[in-house]
Amino acid sequence: MSGLLAGKSILITGAASGIGLATAKLAAQEGARLLLADRDEAGGERAAATIAELGGRARFVSTDVTDDVQVCAAVAACVESFSSLDGAFNNAGVSTDPALPSGEKAAEIADTAWARVLDVNLSGVWRCMRAEIKQMLAQGGGGAIVNNASIGGLVGLRGHAAYSASKHAVVGLSRSAAADYVRNGIRINAVCPGVIATPLNQELLSGVGERAVAGVPMGRFGQPQEIAETVVWLLSDRASFVVGAAIAADGGYTAV
């Protein structure tokens, strides 16, 4: 199979739905072999089956990014299945602790909610990157990593201080790690999606409707496929001189 990612082995976290699933489908179409990681076992298995139906190769491994043992096992599974780890999209994340209310002002956030959001969105990305970079170095260097940040990593979001703090940190982590490993041939970047119509966002979007659309200069919500296009390009050799970037794919939200 030919394409932008032909012959590359790519690990995607949060691959069972939304942006992760859209990226997995596109990466498969572009020739990648995929290790799909997610806490949602049923969804992850469906995603792997979908990739097979597209004529691609994919293996699913149940993975919680807050568990370093599971993260390392996912990287090892990619190497076991496809002989190498050539790229990764660290996409798994949460908007808030699903067991707690959202929309709190900064001083109203409970310790448990703060800790949960930071553990998944920031420490989870760091755990994944740490394991991925170690594997890429063991292979002799080279590779590409894309971390999913957010427009919340570029601007403040009212009522989502923990989320925005975690995503600002992902941008900083991505840039610092990019500087650390660029001489090893490892390119690290972040993608910063705007408001995207994913299953995770459905409840949020249904509550804000036209008001949220009005805040997007393009006049609509983004689609997961549009973020997938950006991620696949960053993972490909076409983006060979792009290092330490935080690319907004947000319909112009952060431009005004």
C-alpha cells in the first residue's frame, strides 16, 4: 500500500472514536501499520476491524494512559507486531473528570477534578512520549510524534481552567521535548484543534449551539477528519522541517 505513511508503524492513543479514530482511518489509507490504544475495549476492537475492512493492518491494545505499565506495553506491542515504532499520535484526553460537574471557575475546581484532568491530559502525554522516545532512540533515532493539545493550549477558556492549563502544558512539553531530541532525528509537534464535532463534545455542543458557532470565524464546527489530515501530514516525511510547532486547526478561532 502506498501513501504518505507507507511502511511506517504508528501508535495512536484514544483511537476508539473521534479524532483518534478518524486519524487511524486516514493513516491506514496512507499506508501505515497501526497500534490502536484506548481504554474503550469494544470501541478499540471495532476500530481495528474497521481498519482491516479498509485493507490496512491494525492491532488494538487496551491502554489507560495514566498507567505507565500499560503505556509501555502498548509501545512494546507495536514493536512486536510491526518491528518498529516510527510515529505516534498522543491523542487520549478528557475535558473534565466525567464524574464531576464541568464549567467551574478556577477557584471552584475540586482537587480530584484538577488531578484527574492533569493526569490524563498532561502526564498521560508525557508517559506516552517517554516510552515512545526511548523506543525510537533504541532503534537508532528518527521518528515523528504529534501530541493533541487544543485551542485551550493557546488561549484561555472560561470555565475550563484545568483543561486549559493541561493543554498549555502539552504545548510547552511538546516544544521542550522537540528541542531535546531534534538532533536524534525525532520530530515532535502539537496540533491544537478548535471545537470539533466528536462524541466527546456532543453534550457540550448541544448546550451551546449557535453561540459556539458564532465564535468560530469559519462559521461551523470542525470535523474529526480535518484534524486527521493535519496529524497525518505532521507524521509524514512531507513535514520534515516542522519541529516544535503548535499548529492551530480551529476555523480561525485563535486568529481573532
